[in-house]
Amino acid sequence: FGEVPEHLEAIERALSACTHFLALGTSGVVHPAAGMLALARARGARTLVSALEPPENLHASDRFVAGRAAERVPA
């Protein structure tokens, strides 16, 4: 919380170029990570969120799958 990831500019470039974006186990409220889903989708990526509860910014996702990422991803 409150941390800025290293290489933020490289992360933003990757988000701008990706075609698919998976957000796993997120509440969607901790920034800057919370904005990554919306940025990827705004640039045309298909997006999916998998978490125990729908994130607050669920509208920023194409699809939501409820459940634990450790169980849902392998499935």
C-alpha cells in the first residue's frame, strides 16, 4: 500500500500494447495498480477480473469470475 512499482513507465507501455489483461485477487482500490485494469481496457485489451468479491471498479472489466485465483486460474 502506498508503494510505487519499479519501472512504472515500462508497465504503462505494456498495458498500452496488451491485447488481454487478467486482474487476479484484487479489490480494485489500491493505486497505482487499481488503474491498470482501466488503462488496459481503454487501450482495447479484453479484461477479466477474478477475485473473491467483485472489485469496486468492476465496470472497468469485460468479465468477472468469482473465486480464489489459486482455484480459478488452473480451471
